[in-house]
Amino acid sequence: MGLFDRLRGSDAGRVAFVGIDGVPFSLVRDHPETFPNLHDVMEAGTGGAIESIVPPESSACWPSLTTGVNPGETGVYGFQDREVGSYETYVPMGRDVQATRLWDRVTDAGRDATVLNVPVTFPPQRNVQRMVSGFLSPEIEKASHPADVGSFLESVDYRIDTNAKLGHKDDKSDFVENAHDTIDARQEAFMNYVEADDWDLFFGVFMSTDRVNHFLFKDYEEDGEYREEFFEFYEKVDRYIGEIRDALADDVTLVVASDHGFTSEDYEVHLNSWLADEGYLSFDTDDPEALEDISDDTQAYSFIPGRFYLNREGREPRGSVSEDEADDVLDELREKLLALESPDGRQVVDRVVDGDAVFDGDHDEIAPDLVAIPNHGFDLKAGFSGPDDVFRHGPRNGMHSFENATLVVDDPGVEVPSTTNLYDIAPTLLDLMDVQYDDREFDGDSLVTADD
């Protein structure tokens, strides 16, 4: 069971969780004039920078945040994963998440949950009071449950995600307008269901923050052309969080968190091109399109962001690296990655993590052998379109960071020490809701330290 048996009168605790995908804590901390509501929340409770997970990619982060366990248990390692015993790949969706979600624990405890716009939740679960699936979902009708939810969303011009393709244009005006339209409709939906007041857990995510950061973050950090638009957008985000807080009943704890941090991007680093240049990867065709096009003598390949897999005998269908050779190949790869420099002479990779050190669970058979964590400025990419330049410039000027994610709570009985990471959020929310659990089921620890 949980660490505390907290009672608020005769009623158990309730929680409203607002996700702000990809918002770095330093942005909130350093600009109180832009984030007065979040600073009010911190004054009432606590807040701080937390670590993301390895790898810090939203498709892996949100399953881990909402289950409290690592990708070895969730079975989701990133935007693209590989089928066991195959070179077939797939994009993980909600049904691919193998660990127990936070809202399932709440529902099993006889409580109600409203879950809106969480990435990697399609199709919407039928055991939850209300759910609207987030990132990667198709049209609203299929992404919402029950049916009346979809009807309401259509009436407010709700959209699943910001149109990121608009950010590829040199003129970002249409992209910025689309981001505002998306978050406006999202807020209308959030407020509608927050005020319904028949939930014990409200869990909603603003994804447009991540989109804006991808295309405008360097404008913020380096006083670029769209710096004013960047701050205008975040003033709205903070205002919307304030509106949500004002609508909450007195017995509800507000928790605001992001899944990873953000920093400026200087280069895309295409690691399969690098592997090809280094002799680890080759293809059977002159026009490769997918992982299955790699040749039999390939020793290693990569998936975003910075995940490296050996082409192992007995694991991959046409594996070339024997168990006896694996350690030597991994040591060599690790050494070369740490030595990789950009065209301007900077070290690309900050550290290389062994998969065995960070992935553990019933679904670790597709875990990467190594994960490279880049230094700021280097966005680690991977594709199978054949060798090309390793260092390139894409349309984005912002990238994810492992550190500097955000956690803010308006409960003074919660602390956010410097060791906090995403795995701590799920048990913390359960403690705040007085939902019993076995703490051995989580990779994190509750941050609740005292009774109110």
C-alpha cells in the first residue's frame, strides 16, 4: 500500500494533473512575469527541476510517467520500436503499453478518472469515465469515449495536435496561429470537464508546448525573430493553468509537470549515416527504406533518439554479432560515440548508457543495447534512407533534454528533491489521492512527505 493514509475530512484526496509537454523548469523559474500562476502554485506548495527518462522522447516518457516504471516494463522505448525476432518496426500506441496506468489504479479503487490528450493512449480505454486520446490519434470520433465527448469536442473545433508541418516554413506565423487555435480548443475542453466535478483524477496534457519549443526555442534563448511570439504563447499557457486552478474545488491538489526538458538545436546528427561511415551498417539495396533493408553483415543500427542495437545472432533474424563479440563491439561503439565531434569541433555525446543499466522488466527483449545522451545542441536522428551527411540542419531549432523537466505542486506536503524523476510522479499522485498501492511496483518513490 502507499506510504501514507491521508484523510481530508471524510473524503479521499482528489488530483488535477496538467501536463505541459517539454516545458523546461528553468523557463518557468527565470520568468515569473510570464508564469505568475505557476509561481503562485509553487508559493503554495513546491516546484523544481526533475529528470526525464532514458531516452527522453515523448512516446517513451508519457507511458513511464503514467505508470511509474521504466520502458523495460512499459514495453515502449520511443516513437519507433522493433518487433521481437523481426526487422519489422511499428509506432507504439496505447495498447502497446504493458504496465498498469495510473488511471487504471484509480478506477480499480472505485474512483473516477477523466483523461484528456495524453500521448500514446489510442485507442481510448472504455474502463475510464472519459478519455480523449492524444498524440498520434486519428480523428476525434475514434479518439474519444464515450460518444458524447466526441460530439462536444467537434463543437469547439478541438484538434488532437498542432500542425507541426507549418513550423517547417521560414515564416512561422501560420504555425504560431495554429498552436494558439489548438491550445484554445484544448483549454475549452479541459475547463468543460474540470467543471463537471464528477472525477477524482483529472489528467490532461497540453502538447502544443512541445511543438512551439521545437520551432521557436532558439528564438527564446538567442533573442530571435519569434521571441515575442514565444512568450505570448507561454503567457497564455500560464493563464490557462490559472483558470484551471481557480475552477478546482478546495479538496483538489493541482500537479503540473512536463515529460522532458528543452534546449536549442544546432545540428541534426544522423546516426545511421554515421554508422554506415564507420562500417557498422550497410544495406542490401541502393534505395533502402526500412530496417529490413540492412545487409547480413551489418553490426549495428540506430533508432531515435540515440538508441543503438547490435545486429545480434539469435536475436535479430539475420544477426551478425555473436555473443562472444558483443561486448567488444559495444565498447568500441561507446568509445567512438564519445569521440564524435561536430563540424565546429564540439563533443556531440555527453554520455552513453548501457541498456542493461536502465531497462529492466518483462518487456526488455526489444531494449536498445546502448543509448547516447547528447550534449545540448545535438538532436540525435536515425532513418534508413541510405548514407548521407551525418550533420544536417533541419527546420527545428529546439530539441529535448534529459534534465530540466518541470514538476510543480500546490501541496506543501510534497517535496521535489534534486534526485526527482518521472518515475516518482505516479506514486506521488496515488498518495495524494489516498489510493493504496504496493510501492515495490514502481521504479520511483512518492514525494509526499507529511500529512496536511
